[in-house]
Amino acid sequence: MPRKPETIIKQARQRIVRIRETLGDVDYLCSGTLLQRTKVCGKAGCRCAQDPNARHGPYFEWGHMQGGKLVHRAVSPEQAAILRLAIDNYRNVKQLLRDWEVETERLIDAEVPRKA
């Protein structure tokens, strides 16, 4: 038996309220990718040239789109920790917006049924 439109509307509105509350709790938000790298310095006598475990680092780089171009930026370990959280938040927000869109579609279909 199909659910009543009132039930669908009530549940969809409740889910939207939860989504909005979750979005309101977001603080840091960034798109992009965080890379952790080690590097070879290029000095002839340095161990990093021979031994991969002796490479310098780790160094952190944040890659993101800016003005339609991919840019990379070196960041400190402290900044990397915050960026990691911000990037996770960004991905979660995108998912929440997709969920909100689905619930909105349900609301529209329940509130104003399509005419045959």
C-alpha cells in the first residue's frame, strides 16, 4: 500500500530539517586534495638520493581549482590538519545537498501530484 502524501511530506520535511541543522554545524569548508610528499634535495652527498626512506619531509601540498585552473600550495602540518577536516566537510556538504535535492523532489511530488 502506498504511503499517504501527508506522511511523505512530514518525513521529507523532517529529513530536510536534519540536513539543514547538520549544514549549520559546518565550520571549515574547502574543496581540493591534500597531498603528503617526501622529496629528494639534489645534493650529491645526501642520503636521500640513494635511500627512499631517507627522503626529506613529509611536506604537505593542497591542490584545488582557482579561477578554472588547478593550483598547488605548500601548507604547514598544522594547516594540513585543518584542511583535511575542511575537505572532508566539503565532501559531506556536497552529499547533504544531493540528499536535500532528493527530499525536495519527494516534497514536490507529494504536494503537487503530476497530472496524467
